[in-house]
Amino acid sequence: MDVAARNFAAFSSADELAELLSSVARAPTLILGGGSNILLTKNYDGWVLKNNIKGIELIKENEHHLYVRAGAGENWHQFVSYSIQRNWAGVENLSLIPGNVGASPMQNIGAYGVEVKEVFDELDAFHLKDKKVYRLSVNDCKFGYRDSIFKNKYKGQFVILNVTFRLNKIPRFNTSYGAIEEELENMGVKNLNIKVISQAVINIRSSKLPDPAKIGNAGSYFKNPQISKSKFLSLKGKFPELPGFENADGKVKLAAGWMVEQCGWKGFRKGDAGCHGKQALVLVNYGNASGREIEELAEKILQSVKQKFGIQLEREVNIV
Ligand SMILES: Cc1cc2nc3c(=O)[nH]c(=O)nc-3n(C[C@H](O)[C@H](O)[C@H](O)COP(=O)(O)OP(=O)(O)OC[C@H]3O[C@@H](n4cnc5c(N)ncnc54)[C@H](O)[C@@H]3O)c2cc1C
């Protein structure tokens, strides 16, 4: 079901953004990238400002690394393809993630064993109140699992203008996660390189994730919860098949999708709101469900997981 914004404008540079903000005055603003991680539950009574800052530039290089700056409005997968075509390594496992470059540090996008923080160098961001551009380093951004300072302390304060990535001249292949190795075998790959890894990721993602252009969805609706090892072992006593992946910090990451599935939601549909049949973590809109209906379904799922496993899931999607 459609929702509307009171006002909409797009900007293609920091100067255009500054000019726009002076006319917007004190109205609420929502910065829009590709819109692939936002659930709109009502009309937006303010300004939606679409970031269209473009450009990809190799700004420096040394023996091992290439420093590549990309405008926030560049499509993420196009940036990945651009890098792969030039044999610049580091982002191949992040192929086909929807959305734009500017949102990639917001939740430290990640897939198939790689997170954007591993190739992140710095970013430029416009502070909405100070009206100044600041340069933030990897330490400033405080990246965590699907998390950064932009989702916490600096929430709603900055507009990311561009991101500089530190890509690798010599690739470090990461094929151990998910079904990459199996897919490479199916593809008959003999010589590993970043192109074939990217293609394997694309094949896997296309086979199990709904295309948002065809079926409305925002990817994983919930984050994978992280719990202490002792809590994990006690849960495992009750649910012997419970999958868990130990992090470097000793915590154990649980598969939220598995828990949602165990609660019987996989493939569930009420009206046009549903839980995807191939990936229980993805809530889908089959056509005319409202944002509120999707959120109501999410709430029911949260409650059932809490009841069965005693685990409070957290939303990954940005609800507006
Ligand atoms: C099918 C599918 C699969 C997905 N798979 C993955 C995955 O594997 N891994 C993963 O991490 N994510 C995944 N996602 C989520 C999504 O792709 C990412 O969160 C992506 O980074 C969102 O980019 P976007 O440009 O669409 O952001 P939007 O949805 O437009 O915005 C997301 C948030 O960031 C803010 N924002 C956007 N741009 C800027 C900016 N320039 N400055 C300041 N704030 C900004 C918005 O206000 C909003 O709060 C998936 C989504 C879908 C639909």
C-alpha cells in the first residue's frame, strides 16, 4: 500500500544539500538511499531527501592497496562490479546487496563472511545541524554487527556524502561461508578468482532471496542475536539442533532465521503480508500489505521467538 511524503527533493553534491536544508528549515528530514532497508508505516510529514551524489574515483594506491572513493548515491552492486572488472579485491562477497554506497556504513553491511568495515577507509559526512562536512575514520564509525555510530549516538545527525574503500591488489579469498564452495563446485570452477566468487554469491543470493523489484522486502527483518556461550549451551540443552557460530569475542551468534522457522512462520501468509518460503528472516509484501501490517506480523514473530526460546530479536530494518 502506498504512503506519501509531504515533500521530496534530490541532491547531487554537498553544496546542493546545504542549499536544500536552508529552505527546509526545521521540518523533519529523511535521508533516502536506495530505500531497500526502510519500512514505511505511514505518510511522512516532512522532507524526503534523496542522495544522488555520484562518482567513483581511485584516489591513491600503494604496493598492497587501492583507495577508491565512491559517491553515496552510487548503486552498491554497480560499485562492486566496477571494482571486480578492474580486479580490485575485497567486496566480491558483498555482491548483489541492494541499496547504495552511502548506506553501506550505516549498518556495516555484510554477507558471506565479509563486512564492509573490513574494506572501509574513511567517509565524508555532512552534519545537519553544524552544516559542516566531517571526515570519519573506521574508529570514529564504531562498526559492529549490522551496526555503526550512525544507528546510535549520531542517529539522524549526518548525511554520508562519499565513502573511501581500501581495496586489495592481492585478493584474500573467503569461500568458507554459506554455500560458496558448493556453488563454485557446481559452476565447475578450477581457478579461484574474485569474478567467480562474485558470480557464486550472485547465484546463491538469486536462488534464495526474493528480488525486491518483484516482491517487496527489505532483506533480513531481524538481526542474528548474539548471546554468551553459557546461555548458548543451556539453550542447546533444550534445543539440540540450535545453530550457533562463535565470534572472536567469545559470544555466540544465533541464526534468527532458524528460530523464526522453528516457530512455524516460514511460508506464512496473511493477506499480502508474509514470511518468505525460502528464507524465514525475510518478511515480504506480496502486493498490497501496508507497512503497519508487515510490522504487526513482525511483532507476532518477535513474541513467538521470545516465548519459545526466551530470546528477544532485534529489528534490522529501519521503521519510519
Ligand atoms: C533482498 C535484500 C537483501 C539484502 N541483503 C543484505 C545483506 O546480505 N547484508 C546486509 O547488510 N544488508 C542486506 N540488505 C539490506 C540493505 O541492502 C542494506 O541495508 C543497504 O545498505 C541499504 O541501502 P539503501 O541505499 O537502500 O538504504 P536505505 O534503505 O535508503 O536507507 C537505510 C537507512 O540508512 C539511511 N541512509 C541511507 N543513505 C544515507 C546517507 N547517504 N547518509 C545518511 N543516512 C543514510 C536511511 O535514512 C535509513 O535510515 C538486503 C536488502 C534486501 C531488500
